[in-house]
Amino acid sequence: MHTTILICSAALAILTLILAFWTSVQRGSSNTIAYGAPLDPTSAMAMAHRAHGNSAEYAGLLIALFLVT
């Protein structure tokens, strides 16, 4: 397996973990802990939540594609 694939896969995993941490920080600072709470789409909490969600959704797919090629 190429070193580039390992580095890119590790970078995606680290990015997802950093975004998870940032989402937790935003949840704590905005006091928006419960799921289903109304959110302003332009708030920092909503943006952190979506950034982490997108990363979690697509990082696994990209890593799988790295391994297939």
C-alpha cells in the first residue's frame, strides 16, 4: 500500500475527529445539547454540526475508494 494512501486516510480520520471535538465545543458553548432543538442554520453550532456530519459521511467513502484503487 502506498504511503500517500495511508497519509490521506489518516488526514481524513484526524479531520473527522477534530470536527467532532469542535462540534462538542460548540454544543457546550451554545447550550444546544438535545437533538431536535431548533437551530439557526447560520449559527456556529449548525455549521459545526453539518461540517462534522459531512466529514463523517464522506471520509469513509473516500478511504474505501483509496483502498480500491
